[in-house]
Amino acid sequence: MRRISRVLRAVVACGALVTGVVTGTAGAQVEQRGDAGYRADIAWGPCEEMPAVECGTVAMPVDWGKPRGEKFDLALARRKATDPAAREGVLFVNPGGPGGSGVDFAMMADSYFSAELLARFDVIGVDPRGVARSNPVVCSVEKLAARPSSAPVDQTGFEALKRYNRELAADCRERTGPLFDHVDTLSGVEDMDAVRRSLGERKMSYYGVSYGTLLGQQYARRHGDRVRAMVIDSNMDHDQGTWEFSTKEAVGAEDSFLEFVAWCGRDASCSLHGRDVPALWKQLLDRAERGELTHPNAPGLVLDRTSLRGLMLGALYGPQWAAIADFLVALEAQGGAAVVAAAEPEVAENAFEVFCQDWNLPVRDHHEFARLRARSLEVAPNMEGSPLGDDAIAGCQGRSDAVDNPQRPWRVAPGTPKVLMLNALHDPSTPYAWAVGAHRQARGAAVLLTYEGWGHGVYGRGACADGAVDRYLVDLVVPREGTRCAGIEPPAATGSRASVPGGVGVERPTWG
């Protein structure tokens, strides 16, 4: 597996490499401006799911350290600007994850972005390498189903967890092919820049949410001179060790749960109004551990303690407070006998490998693991830590050799325009402290806009933040440092922003 320093040297060395140059004046203009580098023809056609949007593929190197080597097809989509005469260029988008589909994001962009942004930009969505349509990481269903607990009880269990992680990686590598070892976010940065060149665009604008903020941050670090404007919404902080990462994730999850409890206490429309919600929650967790609960909307889907915590965390993304309360009421009403699980759904994709190549979060042994777990329970007694953070740390143990894009402080390249950061005060998965940390690391190269409200993802939550983003992307007007937008309390109805599934779903949460 290649090291980052070698990749950087190879990318510089291949600066003059041109493969399948885009035809027409756009590509020629890029060359004339000295923007040499890898580019390839894009095979465009109407998207099967939405013919009004163009979909395409472009050949990319599997290993950016060997740009003339083996290729794979990177999938992308383009929603053209609705007002070509006012077009400002391209707006690359990424919905996070890891595992979120930029192609899907581009197709549904008309339900997410304002009409003004859609008029002024071609929205470009890329399925990152190893994700969705771009040679996804795939694994044996049987092996995925054998995943052990992310909370081993002793050293034997901890060693078994590490062994499983290595065995799963070997299985996925065999089924995925050579790309498996090259799905880190820095490789995705080079893909995005190559797509920009292949489109014939001298500069690009960017909007990334959640894990997509890491892609944006690292693009600004590597190719900041090619950025016209960049918005990173609900931010990752890629400068944390194991303890800081785990603790801040747990604090964020607990804070969002307590905000739900507070709403239920003050709003009579909450179906648990007047009740001791934390006590009920604890009872339901204990019942889930005994195998007594199934998902009310998915008969036969048995909930254990970990999955119930994960469903709660995911519902806090909206947040869907009214739906959460109704969900807990429905669980409470179920009988007390143990239930039989239905057959597991066939799940083959495993985009979480991206995380293991981006983060080195080692735990020395079970003794340290137990201390880490005790700290999470201390700071998050209701949520019992963060299910997302716990799974992330546990899922990469024994895989330190996979990390090609390890943590480091965020530094923005000279010549990069001001980056606009957004974050909610009460975000369950990218806690506000992460945005503060990344903002501090940027050393004045970024402006942080604070949404004084709830949920995951800020754009789409009101005129204040949306207006600031639109003015920045269209007119390059940077909000004042310290700008704050008042929170808008979620409605009692369970309707939801386009980016967040309504109600309480059945999927494990991600950073996206």
C-alpha cells in the first residue's frame, strides 16, 4: 500500500500527463492557462433514473501514485444551470457518509438548493471511489453478518474484533479488486480535480456536508488555487486522536438527546409530554438488550441495544422530535416476550473502508478500550456514548496499516478564497466543537457561521444561513466572522428536509 508522500510526488510528476483530452474549446482553454494534469473524456448520457440530468463515467487511475496504471470508471452527474446566460461555473457537491452518492445528490439538487443557485451553476455530483456506482467496496454478506460487538468484554474479545476486521478487509479486497486499497479521501481529492479539468473548468465551487467537508478541506489544502468558492456544512475535524474523537462524538450525541428531552418537556404536542423520558429510554434499552423489541415500521427487525441507540442518533439528525416520541411510545407498547429475528437483508456494500483509510484511531488493548468506554458513559449517560463514533473506532482496530490519509491539522493553501464553514450548535454527529477546532486550524482562512439550532446539516434551515450561503456562492460576499443565525425549532409534524430521512429509519447513521 502506498504512502502519502509517494503519492504527492507522483501527482506532481504526472502534471503533464493528458489521457483522452476533452475535445472542444473548453479543454483547450484549460491547457492554455497552464492547468496541466490528468484528464479524460467523459461519456455523458441521460441519467436512467432522471433523464433531465446527465450522467457519465470517466476513467480514473486506481492508484494516483501510478497514474498511467490500471483505471476504473468514476461515476458523475451534471444538472446544468437553468439560466445559461447567468452561469457562474460548476458547483461540485458531496453529501458525506462515507458512502453517500454525489450522483444522487445532483439528481435531487432541485429539492435542496435554491432556485438562484440552480440557475447559476452546473451542479456536479461524483460518486467517490469505492462508493455506489464508482467501483463500490463489496464484501461477503456472510462475513458482514458475522460482525462482532463493537464493545468487547475482555482482551480475548478485543483480539477477536481486530482479527475480524482484518479478515473482513481481506474478503472485501478480494471481491472489490485493486481499488480497495485506494479509497482514501486524498485520492478522492485528486479524482475531483481531474474531473474539474476534464470538464474544462479553470476553477470550481464546492458544497460538501458532513464527511463531504473532509473532501472540501483537503481539496482546499491541496488545490486551493482552483477554488472559486467553498462551503463546508457540518464539519469533520481531522486533527483528533482516539480519546478526543470518541469524547466529542459522545458529547454531541448526548447534547442532541437532551435537547429532544427538553422539547418534550415544554411542548404539549409531544406524545411523551409530562413523562420521565430518560427513564423510559433506559427501560427500552434494557428491553432491547433482552431481545424484546422490533422496529414498529419494519416487522421482524429485532432491535438490540446498539441498534436502538443508532436509530435514536439517526432520528436526531432531522431532528424529528415528534416522530422520536411516537417511536418510543410504540416500542413501549410492545409485549414483553422475546421475539424471533427475521432473515438479515442482503447487504454487500461497505463504504466504511474509506474511514479506515482516513483515520488512525488506535486502542492499545482491552484495558484502554474499557477506560474509553467508561469515559463515553460518563459524558453521555443517556446515549451511552455515540453509536457512530463507537462503531468507527471499533471497526478499524487492527487496521493501522491501512491508513494512507492520517489526521493532521487543517491548513489552507495560499491563494485559496475564504472558506465558509457552517455548523449547528446542537449537531448529533459532527459536534460544534469539531467545527470550532477545524476553524481554529485554518488560521483565518475560513469563516464560521453558527446556526443556533438543532440537527445535522445547516443549509435549508432558514433564510439567515441560506441567504448567507447563496450570496457567498453567487456574489462571493463572505459573511462576517462570528455570524450567528437563530435556531428554528423543528415542527411537530414529521415532514423533513430533503437531506434527512423523515421519522425513525432502519439504517445505521453515518456522517452524511
